[in-house]
Amino acid sequence: MRSIIIACLLIAACSPIDEGKTIYDEIVSVEQQFMAAFEQGDASRIAALYGRDAQLLPANHEFVSGQPAIQAFWQGLMQLGIAAVKLETLEVEGMGQHAYEVGRYTIHSSDGKMIDFGKYIVTWQKTAGHWTMYRHIWTTSMIKAYQTRV
């Protein structure tokens, strides 16, 4: 009986709920690094948060594959005047070496003006003990907001 209780406690301690909380915290930490690097204009640091085989899937654009291309993509946006990206993580689910995240974003110019907002999904992979972004897609909500005001 005692061994059954111990086994149940061990199973409960390793449940996906506990792992999910850890995954959530780790992914939010990486997102905070992403936002800080963006505000500092450091596209190299942003690209390092993605895995080697990562891809961006931006709207109206071809796939952006690999860290060098991802760095160039984010650097190009910074050169267009985007100074900050704010992320709000709404949901993280995962187990083992894979996870996904759903959230909202806002994009701001150097004068603090919000120039876009929308939603995103990131799939994550854990490699060498660290979560890295694997696939990253986002879409604007600006058109819908404009249509509801007209």
C-alpha cells in the first residue's frame, strides 16, 4: 500500500500540468528577451532566440528560413522605423521537447505610436535544454478594426 501511495505521488509530481507551468514560464522568459532585444535594436539577439531550422511565416511574404535570414528580416523592420514589439502570451501548451504559444502583439514606432496589432502563434522546440522558436506566424487585426470603424 505504501509503495502505491509513493508511486501515485511521483506520477502526480510529473504530470503535464506541472510541466506546462514550467514550459509557460520558460517561454514567457524567452518572449521577454525578444522584446528587450527589439527595443535595443539588436536583431542578432532576436535571431539567436530561434532554432537553426526556424522559419518565419509573415503575411504577404515568402518563408524566412534560418537564423541569418531571420536576423535580416527583423533588422529590415527596425530600419523601417519599428522600435518595439509588445507580446502578450495567452496560451502555452506542450510536453517534452515541443510546445506551442498563442498570443497578441502590438508594434510601436520610435515615437511610441502603435502602428499595428494582431495575434500570433509560435511553435517551440527544446534543444540542449533551451526553448527556441521553431515556426512563427502572425496576422494583423488592423483591417478588421478599420472596417468596424467605417
